[in-house]
Amino acid sequence: MEVNLRIFRYNPEAGRNKPSYDNYTLEADPTDRVLDLLELVKSYHDGTLSFRRSCAHGVCGSDAMRINGRNYLACKVLVQDVGNNITVEPILGMQIIKDMIVDMEPFFESYRSISPFLVNDEIPEDGKERLQTIEQRERFDDTTKCILCAACTTSCPSFWSNDEFVGPATIVNAHRFIFDSRDTAPEKRLDILNEESGAWKCRTAFNCTQACPREIHVTQAIAEVKNALTTGRLD
Amino acid sequence: MTQHHQHEVVIVGAGGAGLMAALYASRGADTAVLSKLYPTRSHTGTAQGGIGAALGNLEEDRADWHTFDTVKGSDYLGDQDAIEFMCQEAVPVVYELEHMGLPFSRTDEGRIAQRRFGGHTNNETKQPVLRAAYAADRTGHMILQTLYQQCIKNEVNFYDEFQVLDLIVDNGKAVGVVAAELATGELHVFHTKAVVFATGGHGRVWEVTSNAYAYTGDGVAIPMRKGIPMEDMEFFQFHPTGIAKLGILITEGVRGEGGVLLNNDGDRFMDVYAPTVKDLASRDVVSRAMFLEMREGRGINGQRYMHLDVRPETVNKYAELDKRINPDGSEYRVTAEDILGKLPDIVDFTRTYLGVDPVKQPMPVQPTAHYAMGGIPTTQYGEVVIDTKSTIMPGFYAAGEVACVSVHGANRLGTNSLLDLVVFGKQAGLRAAEYANGTEYGKLPDDAADFTRQQLDAILNNKGEEKAADIANEMKETMTDKVGVFRTEEGMAEAFEKMLELKERYQHVGVDDHGKVFNTDLLNTWELGCLIDSAIVTAKCALDRKESRGAHAREDFPKRNDDEWLKHTLAWLKDGKVEVDYKPVKITKYEPMERVY
Ligand SMILES: Cc1cc2nc3c(=O)[nH]c(=O)nc-3n(C[C@H](O)[C@H](O)[C@H](O)COP(=O)(O)OP(=O)(O)OC[C@H]3O[C@@H](n4cnc5c(N)ncnc54)[C@H](O)[C@@H]3O)c2cc1C
Ligand code: SF4
Ligand code: FES
């Protein structure tokens, strides 16, 4: 099938200092990934086109982009999913460096701010694993899936209007530890999320849940964190 | 302008091996981690099925069974002292990962859950054993996340999106690296006492591959350009179950949970090729069986793929035939929910990329290029050794897929790579820090970045008579056809010649992008040079090894030949020529035997 691909371009170094679009008409299979099309353009039409990618099957989190106005991983969306007029743009709310490449530093800084690591120095005397029931493990399973792709955060209207907001991805990762029965510092993370830039900035727009390529119930995770903030309970 | 930095230990790569090395090195020395990808984008994150350790959480298991299985799996080419060390260390290191916070799946008793994997057996009953510790089907993701989280906790220094292009050697010692900062295109020279390479593999040499775009063999090519040999490069693993055409991996855990491979007649053909463990034979055996079935015309609809069937009715039918029982003695049966719960990501992949629901339809699969057994030769402490006498090169360490200890020999068992990463990553980190503490900074040449700049300038200045993508496609096609699952003298000789030709043509590849900021055009082209170097050496080592062993299967020499070939290959790439030599395999307890599953 024929696909009309419209690609956002921005590269001040090469004089393209105003956002613009390049158009290509390409022959594609319905089952091609959008990433395959970008690779094709880069290999045979314009090597200057720049984007991040690595795993090519939706697990490394490199290639979150706006495709026809919605956030996806370019490697996890097929041509047949989006039709034959395809517009590819960088994710919103981050500083664009070149084409689809945005500055990810603030995103990772936000992630680091909630101490994303298990706090628990006690180790069983026999040196073996700590015990955790299947139910306790299940409690935070959903949020362990996060690959830090930023699709959720950059689809969030609250984040667009206020980049102080830690964003859904950070709350998801806080959730992963807050509800882990082995963790001993949930209060610390909850305190951070209780601040002005924290969970209360979420207006339940649901965009994040829709955007998440790992199908994490992001809004629900945020609601659970808010609930813990109000009730002080972690069940 | 070239910028200069100094750190006692520099770790190149932030996957499982690099991060584990970083955690340990940073406790004893000033350490920095350089990675061309953000750490959480590393390939370790894609690993699915599990990490092997004889925890015995569900049934009896022993580290020495794990050791023997690994020796056997390696087709006796693995070094037995290192294998024993790894399998003993496996148990404490998996507990250590749990202590760090890794969210393993759990048993009814709340212990770490374990599943079956190919080649892992109870040595007494010869039956598959529950040894692979797992977190659903995203064990690698959880390892990568957990180690990265620990690095944040321990305030490890990261240089994210810094691509290393050269190793600086002075007087036979590693004294630094040169890296390009992706965001600015500037070159940075890192002056160090010790360098640890943990850069992963080179599976992008082949066409159908489970490997990420980033798997370009940088860690193979860079040391070779400094006269350091590679070990056992002819041994590259083809995993039996990649999604047809795409190569995306379907974990062996699917077969561990009871899934079976079927041919066009609906027959479970592994019965014939591995009567005892059937679908859970080791990977080389299963891939070859699939290949033979397809050659006999029994691929699905005569095509080059087979079915992997994990529908509950199929699993239960064969579980009944095999009399498979649960650890508590009850009959093994599964429901669709069990499958969905244990293999959620696999279900997601097949739905996304194939539109196939694996609890309702079989999945089309074919062997996919997967794992480099060969690489930078090291000791079991991560020290790089550079000749047939295993002379240590001071200041240079390697761990993970890029290294060849060798614990995987001619064929790696599933779950042993994740194990290798953490066990030997830790050793390399410890040793690098220890070495750094006992030594002074070596001398950095004034022109440290010159060699790198020359390489990049050469690409930038080419007129571009050749296209990188064409050369890459020719390489992949040739290597898949001629240096794949089955090999012949003629085919490999052709492939080797072709790779030399491509190396020559590569000198004329140009780029469109002449800028500095995120010039991925330039860096991808540089990476292609690394892939070609990896392919040349692979083809030549394969051509020279006149026997079949593990993943190296020759139609003209179908048998293993221990009298002549029970030895490791070492290969040097010098001025476009490959020199090959050999060194002995370390045999301790297990005399080579015929390998049957
Ligand atoms: C799909 C898949 C599933 C797998 N499943 C399993 C499994 O279930 N069990 C198992 O044991 N094994 C499994 N494996 C194998 C295992 O995951 C890999 O062998 C292992 O993760 C490699 O880890 P590593 O630390 O060596 O490299 P990686 O995790 O790949 O890390 C390499 C690092 O090096 C960096 N790097 C590379 N080149 C450069 C450079 N030039 N400059 C700077 N940085 C550089 C990268 O940025 C990256 O951070 C699987 C592999 C794949 C592909
Ligand atoms: S929650 Fe989902 S969308 Fe957000 S960063 Fe994680 S994986 Fe990406
Ligand atoms: S390339 Fe890894 S998520 Fe798309």
C-alpha cells in the first residue's frame, strides 16, 4: 500500500530553525512498524533525519513520538493501526533538540527525585530472599512494567501547562515502591508527592493511560497514590 | 574542542553487566559509566524468561547439576572452572538481586518463583528442572531497572548518550577511552586507570535477529583495532523461536510452561530429535531440528516457519502424554489465565505484531540470530587476556555478552546470560577498582583522539559512492545464508570473501549529515564498520573450524571432533587480514561425552 508520511523536522544547526514538515510517499506493508518507515527514509532519502531507537519491539522506551496527534512508540504501532496518512512529530512539552529528539534530562531528573529504589536494609538471617506473598507482589505488578518512555508525561495537559509537575511517569515509579510490601520508606515518597508539584497536579485527564504503551493503568496508580496521601493507608 | 576527564575506572556500557560492575567498582574507586543509550534502554531490558540459579525453591536442585548442564550445553567448549564458579555464585547473586529490590514472581510460600528452561535438568532423573528464577516474562527488564535504581541510590556517575569509539592503549596498558557526546558531537577523552567493556553483542550482523539496533559489535571492533584478539567468534546462537520474519524473541519460557513446536503435519517433531527433553533441548539442537523440518518441506504451508503452540488444550494434551506433574505431585494442567498471567509480554507482542492471540492460535516462529557466545577473552575475574597463553592485559576488563570467559562455550543455555552479567559484571567491577587502587594513571598520548577523528573524518569526507544501507543489507543476507544455522565450506568461504569486499566498499560510504548535534547518520555508519569487522572474523573462524560443535553446525563435518578441535579459537584482525590461533579448554571434572537430549 502507499503511505503518505509527513515528518516533523527541526535542526537549527543546519539552518532548519523553524519547525517544518517533510513529505514522503512510500510503499509499505500494512504490518510495517512506523519505525520501519522512519528507518527507510533515513537510509534511502535523507540521512539527516534523527530519532532515537533501539529494541524495535516496544520494550526499551527510546522512540516515544506523536503519531497522528497521539503518543505511541514508533516501533509498537503498525501502519494498519494508523492508516495511510501518517504524521510523525516529537513528544510535546520537552525541549526539541533535533527532529524527533527531545531533551530527556528533566524527565529523568523528575524520576530520580522520588528515590526510585527499594529502601530496606534488613536481610533475612539465612541470607536468602525476603518473603513476599503472591498477592503482595501482585499489588504493585502493574507499575513495575514502566520503561520510562515518557509517553504518559508528555501527553498530560497538566504537565504541558506546568513543567514543575513531576508528571505521571514519576508517580508510576513512586507507586511501584510505595506499594511494595518490602519497602520501608513509603512516607518519604508520599511527602514528595504531597508537595505542590506532586500528585495533586493531576486532573485525571486520562491521556496518560491512553498513551502508555505498556498498558499500565496510570490514572489508577495516581489515584491510589492520592488515596494513600489522604488516608495515610497503603492497602 | 576535545574535552578531557579523569576517572579511575570507566565502564563502557550500562546494561546488566555494566551496571553491576559500576555498583561494585564505585564502592572502591572513582567510577564513571559511559553509555551510548540511556541506561534503561540497554538490551538487558528485553530479556524475558529468567535467570538460572539452583535455588531449589520448588523442587530439588543443585549447583553442580547446573554446572554439568552448562558444560554439556556448551558442547564441552566452556571452561569448566569458570562455569563451576558461575553456577555456585548464582545462588547468592540471585538473593542479592532480591535484596536490591528486584520484584521476582513468587511461589505459594512467598519465595522466588522458578520455571523450566531448555537444557536445565535434574541430573538424576534427566528431566527438566525448575531453575529459572523469573519476574513474569520481563526478568531482564526488572534486572536492568533494579540495578539502575541501585546506581541512583549509590550516586554512580553517568555520562548518558556518550558513544565510545576508541580504547587508548599505552605500552600494552589500557589508559583511557575516546567518546563522542551525541548531543554535541564533541569528542571527549577519558583518562583512566582501568576500563571495563560491557557493550553487549553484535547480532545485527544477521538479517532475522532478536537483537536491538544498538547491537553493532562496537566492543568487538574497538579492541580488535588495538590488536586485541576475539575468542570463539564462530559460535553465535540462533534462538529457535523468533517471530517469523521480524525476529522478535518469543522466550523459551513458553516451552517451559508447556508450549510445543509443531510442523505442518501438526506433529510435535522434537520427539524425534530429542526424545528425553523434547522441546526443552538446548537451543542449537532445536534450531537445527526446525531447519531440517523446513528443508523436508514440513514448514507451515511449506514456508520457512513453524508453529509454536501454547494454547491450553495443546499444552494439556502434551502434558498428559508426557505425564508432567507439578512439584506437589498433581497433574500439570494450565488454563488460558495461567498463560496470560505468566507470559503477559509475549501475549502483547504476538497481538501487536502478528494479530495472533497465543491462547487461541499458534504463533509462527523461525530461528532468529540471538546471542554471541564469542567475544573479548577474559579470565573469570573479567581481566582481558590477549594470547594463547592467556597473558593479562593490564587495566582492561570486559563482562557480559561482549566478553568470552568462556562459560557458554559453543552454545549458551537460556537464563545463563543474565547470570553471566551479574556474576562477572561484579567480578570485573571489583577487580577494576582493586587494580585502580594499586596503580598510577598511565601516560596519555598527546594525540589521544586522533585515531577517532581520522575515522570520523574519513566517513564525513567520502563522496558517498556507496550507501551504508546497501552494504548492511548485503552483509546481513550473506551471513544469514552462509554463516547461519547450517554451514558449508563453500558457503563460508564465499561469505568471508564477501565480507572482505564489503569492508573495501565500506571505505566509500558517505553520509548526508555533516552536522555535530545528534549526528546519528555518522555514528550509525561508524557502527556499520564495527559490524563488518565482527562479520569478517566470524566468517573466518567458522571457515577454519572443521567440525560441528554447538551452534557451529557444518554439513561437511557433521560430527564433533574432540581430538583436533577441543580448543578455543583466538582471532586477530590485522590490516584487513584475519590471523587465527587456538588455546586449550579448561576441563576439570567433566570429561567430554556425546551430547544427547
Ligand atoms: C530478546 C532477548 C531476550 C533474552 N532473554 C534472556 C533470558 O531470558 N535470560 C538470559 O539469561 N538471557 C537472555 N537474553 C540475553 C541477555 O539479555 C543479553 O545477553 C544480555 O542482557 C546482555 O547484557 P550486557 O550487559 O552484556 O549488554 P546490554 O544490556 O546490551 O548493554 C550494552 C550496553 O553497552 C552500551 N554500549 C554499546 N556500545 C557502546 C559504545 N560504543 N559506547 C558506549 N556504550 C555502548 C549500550 O548503550 C548498553 O548500555 C536475551 C536477549 C534478547 C535479545
Ligand atoms: S508509565 Fe507507561 S507511558 Fe509512562 S513512562 Fe512508563 S511506560 Fe511510558
Ligand atoms: S525502539 Fe525500543 S521501544 Fe521502540
